[in-house]
Amino acid sequence: MNQPLCPVCGYAGHYVHTDVLWPALIEEWNLSADEADYVNRQQGTHCPRCGCNLRCVALAVAIMNHYRWPQTFHQFAVSSQLKLLEINPCGALTRFLAAMPSRTLASYPTVDMQRMPYADGSFDLVVHSDTLEHVPDPVLGLSECRRVLRPGGACAFTIPIIVGRMSKSREGLPASYHDREGTTDQGQRVRTEFGADAWTYALRAGFSSVQTVTLDYPAAHALICTTV
């Protein structure tokens, strides 16, 4: 993707790319060459100045669109008065989120996304990036996100989506891990492989509206969920 202006930091040059998938993971997911290519773009195509890859940029754009912010995400973050819950560091976007003065960082699985230690209605915005696929019960995890949101709040997140198939649980299948080749970190174990029906998980969790923001189809999507 050649981006004339990075929505996160305002960089005016082209994005760069590094492949991130490894052969065993491609085989475990049964990815076609085209699917592996767009997942590599999602994770490995990034802004050389701020380091945000396409999935992080999609998340930033979804948040800015929701709040009708016309400038960069960096400017949004330093100007925001929103009370934010960030579940797991959101890649290179986390340093911008950290600039928000009312931000709480909850590292999963140290903080269990399925049973979060926060009161109902504590936050204006909940964000997480490529975390939900590691949660044993993703609907319960999203239900917790909804519970801790104030009325009118929003939950914005990314997950790896294979657009040509439906979601499936990896329960009963050999363990598969993200992050890096050879890891056995249980926090990186994949519990759900998300597909074209990924948006339905938020509705099952009680959200009344789900919007998909696409930065580079089929590589980079973010979902933003609200209640009325």
C-alpha cells in the first residue's frame, strides 16, 4: 500500500514491507498464497516513521472516523479527554494511545479479558488489536468490553480476518501460536480463526451496531462497536 499521508503520524512517504508469516503458521491456518500475501501485508506493511502496520493504522482510522477527527491520530491522542482502556499494547499505535491522559493499559492474559476488574461504565473507549483471537471465549471478552463502557461509548479492535471463509474455533486442533516462530507462550495461543462472520461476535456480545472500516481490502480491517 502506498499511503500519501500516514493517518497516524502524518508521514508523507511510502510505506515499507517485511513479511512476518512463517511456513508452519501458513500450513496450520491452511492459507492459500493469496491469503498469506494479504495477512503479510496486514502485519508487515508499515510506516517507516511511526512503525504502525496496516492493522494498527486501520484501528486508528476507525477511531478517528467515529469521532469525526480530521487530523492525524497523534493529534487526536494528545487532544483527547476520553477515558481509554487499552487491552494489550496495540503494536506501534500504543505509544500514541499512551499520550491520552486518561488511559488505562490492561495486559492480557495478566488481566483476563473475560473477567475484567473494572466497574460497569468506567470507560469512553475500549481498544484492542489482534488480541481477541487469543481469548478462549471471544463473545464473553467482547461482552466485558461492552460492560465497562459508558453509555454511548465505543469498542474498536482488530483481528486477523480470512475473508473467504467463516470463523472457527481451534478447540481440539493442534496448538497454534502468533507473535514469532517457535513461541509456546500461552497468551499467544490462537483460540479462534476469524472469518467473514467476525462482525457477528460483537452483536452476540450485546453491541447494537458494528461498523467495519477497511484500509486495504482484504488485508486491513478494524471493527468499531457501539450501543445505543
